[in-house]
Amino acid sequence: MCEENQTQVTQIRLLGFQSLRNYKPLLFLLLTLSYVCILGGNLLIIFLVTTIDHLKIPMFLFLKHLSIADVLLTTNVIPMMLDIMFFEEGVLSLWGCLMQLYFFSIFGFVQCFLIAIMSYDRYLAICHPLRYSSLITPDLCLRLVVGAWFLVIVLTSCEFLVIIQFYFCGLNYIDHFFCDLGPFVELATSDISNVMLQDFVSGIFLLYFPLVFIIVTYFCIFFTILNISYGRRKAFSTCSSHLTTVCAYYGTLIAVYMTPSDESSSNINKYRSLLYLVVTPLLNPIIYSLRNTEMKRAMKKMRYLFLNKMS
């Protein structure tokens, strides 16, 4: 409980980008354009995979759910970020901050599993091409996707059942543009050692395990490609888009959460967070639309149907 000379925190102030006050109009414009492009690109992928028959295959089913997670993740954070830039700082209720952190964790971690599932799909397609259609059935695809969402929600909820029991007294501001776990729990006047241990254990299952799985599958893919006598370029092109996504997403996560942190680096991490909140969701539609033959064919088909309707 709070002491007599302390007030219980009911609102959280987000300080945002106070050090970039002179550049806020430019940053506001760039973030707004980026958010519009993220929504447009990812919603286009979701629409195409849902409506175009030749895209209803495992790889694009997983891509659709990755795009859904991208849209939900950015919508959970970027509108609030823009509001903070417009009004100098943001104010959320304590429960509002908790909910933002809760959903941010779910949408962020589920992408790790979806990317790992996509690597498994590429592994089967290249290493076991003759058995691919019998191994990766629509029923298995659905189970993998639902299992990823379920596991992430359960593990995240277990951690948050501990966090909601914390007491927050006195300080109520976070030098960030959203409610991230580290800065948020630092405001707690309760003992946070248990939740930090729980966060570490959850991180092994939600972050490290998918990464190790992806590395192992790609070792198998590369060895298989090296051992085939023809079609190497085509085999590698089938997983190049996914490998680019892996490098972009995990590269930004490693830069923010797996590097040693101190008082100065925590401020730098605030800006590094823009990489996986803005840059990666913006890159995914570009990677999978401009570098993928089936996706380009689907866009041409939609354009043709649209022009026919207009005429």
C-alpha cells in the first residue's frame, strides 16, 4: 500500500519526444504517412489473401496473420504516439497503460511465433518438396496459427496477473511514447523481482525459442540448397522474402531488448523502438508485394477486375 506521504497513481504521463521538440512537425508528418502506408499495405495483403484463390496456400495464410498482427500492433501504439507529439505529452489512466502494454506484448510476441511457423513452412517446401502438400495441410495451418495466438495470450496473461497486483505510488511519468514493460514496472513501489524473473522465463519461450527454431530450420534449408545440383536460385528465392523479414524483425528486437541497458541506453532504446513499431511493419508489405510473383499477379488481377467494374 502507499505510505501516508504518497499519493496512489491513477494516471500515467508519457513524456514522448521532448528532446526532439524542434523536429516534431517533420516527425509527426513522417509517422502519419508511415502509419497510413502500414495500414494500406497490410490491409491489402489481408484482403488479397482472403479473396484471391491462388493465394490461399499455407505461406500466404501465415503472411495474412502476420499482417493482422502488424496492423494491431501499430494501431495500439502509433495513434497515441501522434497524440503525444501534437499535445507535447500523453496521459493514460493506469489501467489504460496496462491494457496498452498487455496488447502490445501479445501482438509483438505472436509475430515471433508466426515468423517461426513461416520458416517451418519454407523448410518443408525446400527440404521435403514431394511430401509438402501432405505434411502442411489446411487443418495443420489453422492449428499452428491458433496455437501461436493461444500460447502467447496465456503466457502474457500469467505475467499480467502479477503486474496488476502492484502498487503505484508517487511518480507517474514515463520517458517513453508508449507503456513499455521496463519503464512501467520501474514506477511500481512493490517488489518487482518476481515479475522480472517471470518476464525472463516467458522471454525464453516467446522470443528465444522461436529464434533458435528459425536458425535451425534455415541451417537445414541452406544445406539442402547446397546439395541440390539444379534450381538453387529458385529454391533460395522461395525463402528470401521471409529471411528478410526475420532479419528486419529480430534485428530490431535484439537492438532494443537484448543489448545491455543503462540510464543512457534506455533513452536510446526509446528511438530504437521505432524500428519494430514503424519500420518493420512498413517493410513487410513491400517485401512480400514487390518481391513475390504470386502477390504481384494477385494485385494485377484485382486491378483488372476493378477496371472492368469501373468501365
